[in-house]
Amino acid sequence: VVCTVGEMLQLASNGRYRAAPHRVHASSLSPRMSLPFFYNPSLNACISTASQADTEEYQYNDHRFLRAYGRNAFKSLARSHPSVFAKHHPDLTLLSDGSVVFS
């Protein structure tokens, strides 16, 4: 059994639990069964720890996590589906650190 955590738990744990990159490595040698379960806060929720409650973002390596869940989810969508993002949001640009800004 593998349990991966996402960016919001990394924020809430102040980096103690690291978010796993989303990727699947399929093997033709053995069958695979996945039972994904996603639990997300409301889009307007702000995730913080006691030590960083006054900051809007959290930096991990070259990747920026946003404490507002909706903004972070939008950024993740832009990062994982760049062609869809570009088609539907031509007025926005995805920066290399994961930030989304007006063009």
C-alpha cells in the first residue's frame, strides 16, 4: 500500500511531510490496481502552520506553494496541463516557480 500526500499537507506540516510529484510508472510485468482518493479543502480555505500563518506562500526548492487552496489548485492545473491552461487562459502566464500571473 502506498499513500502519497499532496501540497496542502506539506504546507500544514511545515514541510515535515513532502508532497509527491504526480506520476505513474506502469509495469507490464505485473497487474496494477489503483484506488485514488482525494480529500481537498474548500477552494477558499487558507492552509497554514502556527509558525508561518502570516505569510501567503511557502517556497520549497524552486517551487512555490500558495496557502490559498483555490489559488494553489489553479496553479497545479496550469502546471500539469499547460496546453489546456494556455487555450482557456491566454491572459495568464505560468512562471517557472509555479506562480500564475497576468500576461
